Amino acid sequence: MKPLDPRLLRRARSTRSFLALTVGLGLATAVVVIVQATALAEVIAGAFVGGAGLDDLTGALGLLAVAVLARAGLAWGSEVASQRASARVKSELRQGLLGRVASDGPVALAGRSRGELAITATRGIDALDAYFSRYLPQLALAALVPLLAVAWIWPRDPVSVGILALTLPTIPLFMVLIGLAARGRTRRQWQALTRLGRHFLDVLQGLPTLKAHGRAERQRAEIARVTDDLRQRTLRTLRVAFLSSGWLELMAMIGVAMLAVGIGLRLLEGTIDFETGLAILILAPEIYLPVRMLGQQFHASTEGLEVASELLDVLEAPAAAPGGSAAPPDAAAVTVRLDGVAYAYPGRQEGALGGADLTIHPGEHLALVGPTGAGKSTLLSLLLGFAAPSAGRLTLLEPGSGGVELGAVDLDAWRAQLAWVPQRPHLVAGSLADNVRLADPDADDAAVARALADAGADFVDDLPAGAATLLGERGAGLSAGQRRRVALARAFLRDARLVLLDEPTADLDVDSEEAVRAALARLAVGRTLVVVTHRLALAERADRVAVLRDGRVVEQGPPGRLAVAGGPYAELRAGSGVGGAR
């Protein structure tokens, strides 16, 4: 377990200035400790051995007072600096994590636990407080105070330096050995905590289904079991911390005792003067103190060290789709072409796409259909730049140009021209109007009202405060069909020329589905629409249908022609019961 992960210096710039300040404060503290010990020794030796009066000791007493005040001020300054640095570093890391989650998109998140990410972004990053406010300042003191103190003692009493050289290294040695044992326990404790958070989040999200099937009580027992496992692992980790602190205290006490015995014997022999011996005895606890405290603060910061390592692994991981710097073409006139595009999700052997060929023309309404797992949603993720093809080319063509691969363009600029309605649109806690306004934060109330009307969200008039009605997290207070129409209103408000929709009519009743289909017909006017759907009644209204199977486009063409061609689309159509009436 590294005292300082060098990746922190790259990811959190505040760490650099904080480390420099910590070393400076540690160096000043070491000097003040030596001055305090020598001044105190001079006062005691002068008063009790030399018979000096108060007037004779005025200078030494003044120096001692200044040293005490300076030491208190340095401790205060170190505490303030470390707390502020900790707050800045935590803010930088939290922003970096949220920015990485936003830039990677849902494809990268599919391989990560949302519960684990939530725990890391909250409790995990907060655990860095002890690391920055306690451990790193103590690390500087443990390195500088003994070094300068030994340098001061060396010309005055080499024998004491020899005793320190024998006893002092045993403390960090045992601290390293104990730290290696504590590291595994801390990692298992953190894994138990993230497992609890992941399981608890899954249970909360599926609680309505669990209650409907009478499985809620069993999950409560499972949460109790995971919680008890975390409790036991936490107690084991604390046991190691308490035992190691006691051992370090014992080693420091033995070292001070050996130093005191040696100085006492030499005082009897007359080989060392009283003031020097007393100064060394006063310094001895100060030499061992920062090293002992480092061991204690190490255990207090182990969780932060573990979290920092995992957090930096996420931040340093290769981007799912890094993108480039080229300006993307105008989405209103762009032709998107996929040539042998393949993609496999990380950790999965089978590819979601296995060489898909498809062209999306500007202004057309394209429906992507096929069985579950055929690669339809993955194709949308590639179009959005959430993932990069593992093989093949995804090219953006515009009139008069040779085209540019999507991976070479600025993905933020490309997405700014798109509207995306995911399969499960997310609504946040706030007013309904604010949820629609996520597509355009500068939109006024009239624009929001028009978007809701275009999306067929006539239910807004029946809400207590209309569009100003407050919603709960995930749109609590609205039905699935109503949430879908709010998401469509976002697409209308964004007024993008290329619109991507993933299962816009899934899990809707007949009336809600018809309202969404009517809204999609209005949305298609003057725009390019790419719709993933299992509802072939929706595909029937498209200009062209592409049928995917096993990650490939196996058939495409106008739905009317494909319906009588006897191919894959006709088979899907017959199996779904879709007839000419619909």
C-alpha cells in the first residue's frame, strides 16, 4: 500500500501544493521541537544545577515561550491547510468521477455496479479526509522530526544516536508488516461495504416487484446477513488497528527507556554534561512520537487509501469511446454508414454486433427490429459515441465531402446535435417543466408547453400545478406512459435533426402507446428518426425497416415490401400478430 499514489498528483492538482506546504510545515515543526527541547533543558539545568536566577534565564524562558507558541501555531496551520486541501481534492476527484461517468455513458456503466459507484462517490471519497488531514501531515513529521533531531544529537552524543539507530527503525518495520496484514482486511471490509450498497440499491429498485411476488421478507434477511458480514469485517480491522497501536507504543517506550538508561549511566561516569543529556531525554519522546502517531493515522487512513486506489483505477481506465477533435458534420444532412461494424462488451466473449452493414439517410424514418439480444440498442450506443466499434467503420458522410469516422470527431459536439430517448428515460426530483427543460436549460415556459403539447402530454392539464407539479425521483407520481411522453417532450424541445429512440412504446397500455405513436409521427417531420422497437405496429409506420439477428443486418427495406417477401421481417410480423389493420 503506497503512502501516496502518484496518480493523485496527476488527477488532483491541489495535492501538489498541499504536499509542498506539508513538507514546509513539517520542517518548521522539527526545528521548533529542537529549539523547545534545548531551551527547556537550559532553563532546568540553569535553575537546578547552575543556580541561575530568573534574570539569568530570561532569554531561555522567552525562547521557550516563543517555541511553544510557534509549535501551537504550526499545528493549527497544518490542521487548517490539511482540511482545506482535503475538501479541494475530494471535490476534484468527485467531479472527475462524475465527469467520467457522464463521458463514458451507459455502455461503460453496464459493466459496473451503480451501487458501488454511488458508495465510492459518497462514503468512499469522504474517507479521504483522514488520509489528507491526518496521515500525510504525520508522514512529513515522521520523516523530518527524527532526521533533524538525530542530526542535532550526533555531534553532542554519538552513543545516543547509536541507540536510536537500533530502536527507531523497528517501529516503521513493524508498521509495514502490520500494514500488509491490515491491507487485506481493509480491502475485504471495503468490498463488503460496496457489496452491501450494491445489494441495497438493487433491492430498492426492485422493491415493488419483490412485494408483488412476496419476496420482500427474504431480501430483508439477506440485507441483514450482508450487514452482519460488514460488521464482523469492520471489527476484525479495528482489532488489528488496536493491537498494532499497542505494539508501536511498546516499541517506542522501550526505545526511550534504553536511551534514558544510557544517558543516566554516562551522567554517573561524567562522560556527558547534564544539560546535553537532559535535552536529549526531552527530545527522545518527540523523536518517537511522530513515528508512533504515523502508525495510528495509517490505520485511520487505510480505507481512504483503498478507495483512492480503486477510484483512480476508474479514472485512469481507457475511455470507452475517446473521440477526436474534428468538427462533426451537420446532423441535418449527414448520412451515417456502418461497414462491417462489430462490438463486444467488456468481459463478454460473444459480440453484441458481428459485422453490421447499414446506411441511414438524412430525413428518413428507420426502424430497427429483431429479437432480444440482436444488437439493436448496441447500434444506438455506437451512433451516440458511447462506445467505439471493435472492428469495421462507422462513417459520417455529408454532401461534397469524403466523410469522417465518428471516432475522429468531437463527440460532445456530435451529441449536441442529437436527441436521444432511452428505453428507461430518467426523470429527476423537481418540477415536470424542469425535467423537460433538461434538453434546453434556456427554454422559456411557452417553449416547454409547446414541447409537451407536441409530445401528446395532455395529462399535464390534470396535474395539481400543471407543468410546475413537483415529481419524485425517477418521475414518481407519473405512469410509465406519462414519463415516456415527458422524455419525448425533451426531444421536441431540443429540436435536433437526428433523433434516436430506444423502445419508445415498451411497457405501455394501448391508449398510451397510441399517444406515443402519434407524437413520434409529429417528431419525424423534417428529422431523421432511428427507432429501436419490438412493436412491429410502430415499425409499420417507418420509411424503412432493418432486421437485426445475431449482430447483423439480415434484411432491410420498406415495411410493406418486406411484409410480403417471406423473409425474417415477415416471420417476426407473423409471430407478433401484426396485421394490415394496424
